[in-house]
Amino acid sequence: MSKTDDKPEAGGNGSWAAKAALAGAGAAIGSAAIAAALLYASQRKDRADKAKAAVTPTLPPETD
């Protein structure tokens, strides 16, 4: 027998609790990534809209 077979692993091999914890962590990371992407996209859209509105003057300036 080898030394690795003598010691049981801490959480067991492939326990459902470990799989559930990994799935929960993955879902939390995925949700945070989606939220960050939406916030980033909305900020870029707001900046682009402000830039378009500021560039177009209604009347040219008068010069003498």
C-alpha cells in the first residue's frame, strides 16, 4: 500500500457539498461579472450621449 492510500482526504473525494460550494462560488462570480459589464456599458453609453449633444451647436457664433 502507498502512503497516499493510508490517509483519508479532508472533504472526501467528490462529495456533494464540495460540488455545491464550487457551483455556488461560480454562480456568484458569474453574477458579479454580468453586473459589472452592465454598469460599464451603461456608463459608456451615457458618456457617448453627452459627447454627441455637446458637439452640435444650434447657431454659429457671430464674428465682426
